[in-house]
Amino acid sequence: MDTQIFGMANLDIAWCPGCGNYPILKILKQALAELEIEPTNLVLVSGIGQAAKTPHYFKTNLFDGLHGRALPAATAIKVANPALTVIAESGDGDMYGEGGNHFIHTIRRNPDITNIVHNNMVYGLTKGQASPTSQIGFKTPVQVGGVFLEPFNPLAVAIALDAGFVARGFAGDAEQTKEIIKKAIKHKGYALVDIFQPCVSFNKFNTYEWFKKHTCYLEDSHDHSNRNEAFKQATEKEKLPLGIFYTNLDKKTFEENIGIYQENQQPLYERKLNFGKLHNLIETFKIAD
């Protein structure tokens, strides 16, 4: 399948020249094309931010949620129509900051969705204040003395909560990141792909060169099923590992656990609402006089 199937003509792309969002956009289109996922069977869900504009540059179905609220919408879309490929995509500020509570509880629910996070360690849309993943000492127009908070570690949190698929890529490594995304999409259940992505305008510290120097790939011998080892790798600080950290293939998805498809495989969006049953259900919750 050609990536042009997701292309849109005459776009006014809002990103700065050299932004790490561009390669991620290209990488995702390539991954979807190689998996032969049709635009009609794909839904991209985002929140607010520069990374959250990614679905706007795809010819497919999209849903823009409120700031930090992409994951609940993505979960609901997948429940309503399990046949869809659902990808929630946004930035580190949107997903881990405003959406941090949803990030945690989406992992716990384990819906069959892919969560791609553009991690540039800064708020780019609002011009440069520190984000949840900004490193200690990082100076901004707001944090003039430098960040003193411990950076949020999404991989360690996800592994601690036994997420089914946890990985990290780098926008500068197209082929490796594409393969990670393909495996994440094919995974049954929640899959996190955190992608290091330089912000060329507001983060002059974590540049392409910095990421190249301070990252390394997990060894081929790394055991994805070893949760303790995965957590250890996720907390490395000297060299930040890239690759697939952890997989758990035995977890039931949210759609399986809630039971609505055990006896009836018809998607929720196709089912007719039974007002009589709904009325009776509401009546059971009424407090007697």
C-alpha cells in the first residue's frame, strides 16, 4: 500500500521547519501502509498541542479531544467498534501532564489501542515552558532557575502497571521506530510508544545530536517478558534505552473484560437502543419514598 493513501493536498502545516513531528508523521504513515490498514478502518485520536495536530495531516477518521483527554475517547471508540484500528497520538505535555490520570487508568483498563507520544521534553504550543518530562536543570522563560522536579518516567510507570506493550523510539531513527510502531499496532491490548522528538524552536538542549549521543538500543538478548529487567532498563539515566522494553501477551483487553461482546459480536454502534430496558434499569437505581 502506498503512503499517499493517507495524503492530503494543499495543507498548511503548523510545525516549525526541522520539527521532529515531521519524521514521526512520515514514519506513522509508512507503518500503517506496510500493515495495509485502510484509512476507512483507522481512527486517530488526539488532544491539544503541536503533536496533537498529527491527525489533521492524515486522510482518515479523526477525533480531537480536550486537553489531556484523548485516551478516554480512544477507549470509547474502540469499545463501540472493535474492528477499527485506534491510535491515540499527542505530546508529552498533553498525555503525561494534563492527561496523566487518564494515562494511568487507561493502562489499567487495557483497551486494544496504540498510544503514541511525541516526547520533546517541552511545551511547544505555548512557547517553551517545562513539560512533565523536562530534565532537571532545563531553563525556560518560566523556569528561569532551571527545572528542579524529577522528570516523569512514562515507561517505568507503564511497566509498574503491567502494561501489555511498552516501547520507546527516536524520530531520528526512522526504520527502527517504524518497526516498533508496527509491532505496537499489532499488539492486542494497550500499547505505549514514547518517541523522543526534538523541538528545534523551544528546546535547544535536547537536540537531534543530544539524543543520538545519549540514547542506545536495547540488546537483542533483552527479554521482553522479564518485567523486572524491563523496569530496570526504563530507569536508566546514563544512556536512555530505545526499543521494546516489555510485553505481556496474556492480558485480557478492556473490551473482553466488560463482557458486552461475549454473546453478541455486533458492534455497539450498530445496536438499537432498547428504551424499555433502559427505563427499567434507571428505575432500579431510584430511592424508594
